[in-house]
Amino acid sequence: MLVLTRKSGEGIRIGDDIRLVVVEVRENHVKLGIEAPHSCPVHREEIYLRIQEENMKAAGLPSEVAENLKGLGKK
């Protein structure tokens, strides 16, 4: 994992198409702005994990295969 320090208003580039900007820092909250192409979905992690779980259920994967696939995303 790459860890960077940024101040409010400063940004980070990921490749040529994705830009993250620190919009606001307040107490223990950081507000981020994300500019990404429409072809690159952006989700909060808990929403992304829920989508993945629902996709696995819809695909009818056996539970042990689904659990192994979940573990791959955490590495």
C-alpha cells in the first residue's frame, strides 16, 4: 500500500484518467473528490463488497468458491 500525505486542496493522480483531491479535512473525517471516467466505477468499499456478494449469489457459486474469491480482493 502506498501512503501519501496531502493537505486540503491537494491531489493525487492515478494513471492519466483518475484524479483524487482532498476537499476537506475535519476532525476524524476526510472528504475526497474523485474524477474518473464513466467507464471506471467508483464505490465506497462497503458498497463494492455488497455488490460483489450479490453478484456471487446471482452466479450461483458454491459457498466455498465464493469465500475464496472474497479473500482475493483483500490482498
